[in-house]
Amino acid sequence: MPGQEPQKFTLKDVLITEELFKRAPRNPDWPSLNKAVESVARQMAANSPTLLQSIVDMALDLCSAGSAGINLLETTANGEEVFHTHLLAGALAQYENGTTKRSLSFCGVCVDCGSPQLLSHPERYVTSLQAGNTPIVEALVLPLIADNHTIGTIWVMSHDISRHFDSQDVRVMTLLADFTTAALLKERQTQELQAANAAKTAQIVECKLTEESLRALISNLPGGAVFVVDQNLRYLVAEGEALAIAGFQREDFVGRTIFEVLPSELATYYEPRYRQALAGEGFEHEHNAHDRSYISRLTPLRAENGEIYAVLAISYDITERKRAEVALRESEARFRAFVTASSNMVYRMSADWHQMRNLEGKKILVNTETPSQNWIETYIPLAEQSRVWAAIEAAIQRKSKFELEHQVIQQDGTIGWVFSRAIPMLDDRGDIIEWFGAGSDITARKQTEAALRESEAKYRSLFESINDAFALLKVLYDDDNQPIDCRFLEVSPSFEIQTGLPQAQGKTLRELIPSVESGWFEYYHQALVTNALVHFEMYQSYLNIWFEVDVLPYGNPQDRQVVIVFQNINDRKQAEAERLQLIQEQSAREQERQRAESLAELDRTKTTFFSNVSHEFRTPLTLILAPVQDALSDWVNPLPEVQRARLKLVHRNTLRLLKLVNTLLDFSRIEAGRMEAVYEPTELAMYTTELASVFRSAIEQAGLRLVVDCPPLAESVYVDRQMWEKIVLNLLSNAFKFTFEGEIAVRLYLADDHHVTLQVQDTGVGIEPEQLPYIMKRFYQVCAAKARTHEGSGIGLALVHELIKLHGGTLDVTSTPEVGSCFTVTIPLGTAHLPNVSVAGGDRIQATRTLASTALGATPYVQEAERWIPKENVGRTEAGKIGKTDSETNLGNSETNLRNSEINLENSETNLENSEINLRNSEINLENSEINLGNSEINLGNSEINLGNSETKTSLPFLSRVLIVDDNADMRDYLTRILSKYVEVEAVADGVAALAAVNKRVPDLVLSDVMMPELDGFGLLKALRANARTKEIPVILLSARADEESIVEGLLAGADDYLIKPFSANELVTRVNAYLQMANRRSQALHQERTINRRKDEVLLTLAIAR
């Protein structure tokens, strides 16, 4: 927040060294550590200049750190101690060569403590670290101590919140700190010796140069030449042996300019140098010519008055000096090598090595300041003496350098190792005068090598016995640097056991498995790119094995090698899959149980609702049916024929509604377990024949045959007669609904000694195989291509199935599309299968009913079936059946309306002629002559018909024609009766018949149901809109689906209006009239527009001819 001071941290806030030994150490990586130690030892032995950088890189890798570095403690000229960043690696490498005061450096904390220290977020305390803008999680710092003096620190840092250092990191860093200290000491000693050698070399060179100068003066420039050149660059003097060596004489120079004598490139080179000397500034340079080396000096010559009049150029041969310098450099190189070799101890030996003249052991070996004859017993263990003497004698014999790694007795009495080098000093005759030698302490290296050998032995033992498979492989890349394969350089014996691949070493993976997945190489590439462990699990399809794999980069990154350790985890994967499957199955069972409970509760709620609603429906239905039946059976006060027809319509559809309500009530009773059955011994063949025969009239009217084959049975069958009636009538009704030609057969016979079978077979449209499993489910309706009607609740067969089960029977169905279907009911004989209830009356089981009966008899079924039969004379004929008086009146009114329409049409034509535009006097203004169709639109509010007085008729401009499409015969009759008072009506039963009627004569409006057989309302609408002759016909859809989605669907499909059942006659007539008037006015407007366009074209044609 503004004004808030930054938090101050103390050393205690960041110093967490005690955490190092509380944390569980990570497993040591012996192979990597041994490899690092071996690399350091080799570099130390080879005096590698990058040794310290290699150590820093190793610290970064072995400790999985983000940064690593070496800081050296130095003292400035004013005596202030500072830490100088000597080497860095990792994220902070860019800040190398920085300097920080000891008191302000995190390294100072470690030096003050004298031991390894661990700091958490050290930048909070050491503010100099904040300049890096790199978050530091932890820093592990170790002191570098030599001769009890701290010379610096070595440290690693973590930038990852998940990486924390532990005691294993301390052990690794301690080993690297010892190597660093040794390397720094060796580097300092080398620098000191090199400085001394440089001073000595300078003295030698100085003496040499002086000697050469004196010799040149004394010998009068042997092998050289002297030239004098005036201000015009003309040679005045040319003398010396060099002229003859070059093939010149003095006359070739004297009197000529340098441009006349010298080649152009030499003249160009010497001109500015001579002019420099003439200007008073001398010049000297060395050059080679004719396989000799020369030095030339240009000195200005002055007259007594001080003016420069010429230049003296002296060139003399320095070939021998150059050769001496080369020899001196070679000697210096040998001397430097000798000095470098003497980083730990220096000694001098007699020519035969029997006397050690002196030895400076540098606290490793005991010094020998006076000649010693028994040096070998003092310094060399007895077991090594013979090997050392053999190497000495060989060097003496060859007069060459002595080199040997051998054991020594150290100052503290322990056995150590040195790498000893000595070179012979020879006299002029080539005899050995003495030996100068140096030794490097390699005890640590030898110990490391021993540990490495031990580790290698352990590794090899582990390599041979490990269960997990191991392989060293080289990743192969294509030209685009994408990994494409790998070659096995080494594999463990367990490799073949885990993979089943024999003799893999030396082969590529694609040679072993050509179809291997490329994902394996991607993981190997990831390990090389990230330089970190990559762990993954992967399935190998060819081997049919799941593997768990660890990948580690190995060796030099340029070699692109990785080590993989893997194992077959098929058993684990199988167990995991089984556990997962078990969990999924348990979860699925629990979900299914909860779903079943929810569905059961929903089912109980629904059943209760159906039961309540069904009971509530039966009371008003009774109050409708009873008065209607009284009115229809009242012959004392008979009804007029028109009213009788209307009440018959009410009676039929009320019975249909009551049948549906009773079906729902039966279902609710069955589901609640309250369905009552009265099982009576019944002459089932006769009873079934009676039930089937009531359908004969309807079936034969439809042009079908009814076959009833029910021979008498040997014994009575116990059935609930009301339930059996519903079973037979529902199956017959269903067969009639889907059969258009052929026959319907009802058969009853004994299946065996214990069962009786009822078969209802038809030659109808059949049922598709995929729909058969669902036809006995509630509310499921077969999606047949053809049916007498699409009306139905989808519960008839479901109820039949439940009623049969109450008789202990079964219902089976077989069907072939376009051939027919057969429903087979099988029920047991006797009473053993019936519910265990008391027998009352001796010949009945549960002789009385406590619940109201839902049986209605055959009448509702037959009446409904008869309404499915198409009638020949529709349209005006159907309307004519309603009543002669009304029909005649309607016809008279229609003729009057027609005459009025003709008068209106004549008036319209007269007005049209009066409204013609005189185009002879002015240009045609198309805008003024356009018909404003917007003004022709019909305002439905103004076009509504007040039908309060049923005798009042709506007056139309002409007699319109309306096509009614509905599969329900009662609905067709009802709509025809309402609309035939005002318009001409034609009624058909489905969409196919409607299209046929439209093709014969285009109607002015179509009033169609939505759900119909063959072609439904939406299909009819689509066909009308696709035809240019019929696309403008107004279409009003009728449907019992009252939800908003259904209405929107109808309007989007192209309907002009959507009328929901039930509706009033007034509403229907109003809407039909409105759309007819709208269509009429649109037609008039189009006719007027066409007339104007025609006359406009005639005028334009006349004008064109006149011109």
C-alpha cells in the first residue's frame, strides 16, 4: 500500500541451515557422481584450463540446481575484503565478474560461520541479489579453505519452489569444494611460476638483443645492407652483403628512386616510412627475404644546422637470432611444462637417482634439505620400490623424461599417490648431469578411482541382477532435427525378459519393431532437451505390453544419448483396470438404484395423478353422457335431425374420451396393485366369437374379410370377462387400424393340455423389426408409413399386456413389414395360476367387485373404427347431409354473394380504367403508378365477424373454396358443417388425398390437422409451398399441441396461422374469413398491377413506334 515501508529481514529470517539435516535425503546418484569425479580427475591431470567451469557445471547438474558459482575472497588496495564472482552457471550466468563487499554478500555469512550454510530467499537479506530479478528459493553455500585460510566459496541456488536442498547435496558440494580448492591452489602456483619465468625470459631476451647489437656493430653488419635515401627518395648509398645475396649491385640503386628500383608493392610500402623518417621520426621493422630474416631501421640524418637531409636505412641479417628465439621458446615451453608439473612437490636427483639432493614436499612429503641416499626407503612403500626403480632405469637408459604414478609414504605416515615427472639435464656431450622433477598429489584422484571401480563393480552387479530392464541408447534424428529412431548401445540381461526382444544391442528400435509408435522417441527427445528425468507410462501395441519408463540424458549432449530404465506393468494395469471397472460398476449400480428410486417415486406420483384425474373426469363425463343419451332416446319429444346429428357427435366422442379415461384408471389401479379381477369359468370360444363379431360390420365396410375360427373347448377357462373383452377389442381395433386390404383372423385353440391360445392376425402394413421390442411399452406408437389414423394414446397394447399378465399369461408378437402382424395370447387353464384369494360362490374367484367397473362394451371401439373408414362423397355432399334447409339457404346466399362479387368486379374494372395514366402528355412516373400493397393489407381486427346472431352470414366478394384435411371423421364433419354456411368445402382424410384434390382444383384456403397418416400437416405444407401454383394459398394448421414450441414450429414451417384445439366456431370462422379476404385483396392488387404493367408496356410500344 502507498506509504508502507518495505519489510526488513534479519539474518535469522533467511538462515535455515538446521533444516538440512531434518530433511530426508534424496537417493544418491552414484553413476553420475562417479562420472563427475572421474571427469574432474582427468581434467586435473591434463591441466585443463576449463576445470573450474566444469566443476560449476557439475554442481548445477548433480544438485539439480538453477544456478551455481564460485566466488573468490580478495582484498582491495585500501584493505577492504570483497567477493569477486569468478565463475557462474545457470540462470545467473549473465552476472559474472561482479564484485560485492564481504559484509553485503551471502558468501560472507558462510565464511563467518566456517561451514556449509543454507539460506531461504537470501535476496530478502542480501539486497545485492535483487538486481538479478530472478527469484531464489534456497542457496546452499560452502567455504573453500586452503591452509586454514578461506579463499572463497562455492554455492548452488534453487529457483523452483519444489526444489529444496538436503544433506545429500551437502555431501556432493563438499566433494566439489575440495576439488575446487585444489584447482585454485594449483592455478595460483602456476601463475606464480609463470610470472617468475616471464621475468627470467625477459632478462634472457634483453641480454640476447644487446649481444646481437654489439655483434652487428663489431662485424660491420655482416649479411646486412646500408642505404642512404635523400628527400626525393633517391638512393645516395647502397652497400652490404645483402645486396649480393639478393642478386643486386650498388649501381642498381645509387642515383635511382625507390620507385625505379623496388617492385611497386614494396615501393608503396616503404614510401610512407621513408617520409616518416624524413619528418624526424625513426622507424624499425622486421621482414623476411630470400629465406633469411632481416631487421631494418630508418634513422634521419641531420646537417649541422639540424635540418634533415637524408635517411639512413640499416638492414642486417637476424636469421640466427630468430632461430635462437624459436629454440628459446621451445625451451620455455618445456620449462613451463616442468613448472606446471611441479604443482605439489619439487625435487632434484643425481644422474643415477641414488641420491636425492633436495625435495620440497609442500606438507605432503617430508622435506629433504640435505642429500639423501636412502630416499627410496623414506618415500616409497616396499611393495612399490621395484616398480619405481624399473621406470627410473628405463628413463636413464633413454635419457628421456621419467613419468610414473606410484604410491608414496606421506608426511603423516599414511600411504598416498603422486604423479611424478622428471627431466634430465644434459651437458654439452649429452650426458646426464642431474634430474629435475616434480610430483602432483593424486591421492584424491586415486581414491576416487578406487571408489569409482567399486561403484562400477556394484553397478555392474546391479546391472546384471536388476529386475527392471536397462538400456543405453542413442537417439537418431532426421534432417529436420526430429527424433525418428534410436539405437541400443547397451542392454541389460533383463531387457529381453521384460520385452521379449532378443539380441537388441547394436540394433535400432525400428529394426526390432517396424511399427513402433513415434511417442517413444518424443519422450527421449524431451529428456535431451530438458536435461532432466522424464517419467512416463506407455502401451506398446506390437508387444502388447504396458511399460513404466524413466529416461535420463547421458554423457555429452552432442552425443544425444539417454539411459532408460523400464519394467513391464501389464499386471498392474490389469489390476487398475479391474479396480476402475469395479468402481464404475459400483457407481453405475448406485446411480441406477437412485435413478430407479427416482423413477419409482415419479411413477407413483404419476399413477396417483392419473387415478385422481381419471376419477375426476368420470363425474363430468357421466353428466354429459346421461343427458345426451336421454335426449337421443326421447321419442316423445324427438330432436330435429340436425340437432340429433350434433348430439350423436357429442355422444361418440364422449364415449371415446371415457374409454381413454377408463384405460388410464386401469393403469393406475394396476400400478398401485389395486386392480380387481373376477375370474369366472367361461365358455371362452363362444365369448371370443361374440366379441369378434361386433367388428364384422366395420371390417366388411372397409373391404376386408373377418375370419373367426374359435372351435369349442373341452373345458371352461377362468378369465375376468371384462378384462378379456378389453384384450380382444384392443387387439382387433389395432389390427383394423393398420390393415387396408386382405383379412383379419381371430383364432382360439388349445395350445396344449394346460394352455389356451388366442391369435389375432392381420395382413396389414406390419412392424419394422427395430420397433418390435417397444410396442408393449406405455405411450409408444408405431411409426408406420401407413395407418387409418394417427390418433391414439399409445397405451392400448401396454394395457393388454398388463391384463394378460394378471391372467398368468403371455403376449407375443411376430410381424413382417408389408405382410402383416400376428399377436398371440397364451393363458393357463385351471385356477392354480390365479391369485391366492378366497373363492366365493363356488364357481367364481372373488365374486364381487369393490371398485367401479371400467368396462364400456364394444360400442366405443366399433364407433371409433367406423369413423376411420373413408367415405366416397365429401365436400358439398358431406355438407348436404347436415340439413336441406340450411344448405338451400347457404346456396342462395352463395349465389347472391357471387352476383355481388361480379358487380364489385365490374366496378373495380371501371375504376381501373378511370385511374389510367395519360402517358401521351408526360413521362411515365413509375413510382406514382406502383401499387401500394401495404394499403391493401387486411387488418384482422377490422375484418372480424360478429357472429353473435347465428342467422347473420358474412358477405364475401365471391364464393371461396376451402379444403379441410383431417384424419378424424367427426372433426371433418364438424368443420364442414361450420364452414359450409359461408364457403364451398371439400374434406379429405390425409395429406396425400389433399395434394390430389389440390392438383384437380386449387382451393382458396387449406385448413389442415398436423398429425395424420401417410402425409402429415407439415409435409403437406412443405409440398404446397414448394409448388409455384400453390405457394400463395393461405394455410391454417389445427392441432391439439398447445405448447409454445409447437406453435413456433408451425409458423416457421410456413403456416399462416396455428389454431389450437379446442376452439370455438366463431374463432374458426373469423380467422378463415380474414385470410380469405386478405388473399382476395392480394389477388386484386396483383391483378391491378399486372393490368397497369400491361398498359404501360402498350404505351411504351406506341411511343417507340411513333418515334
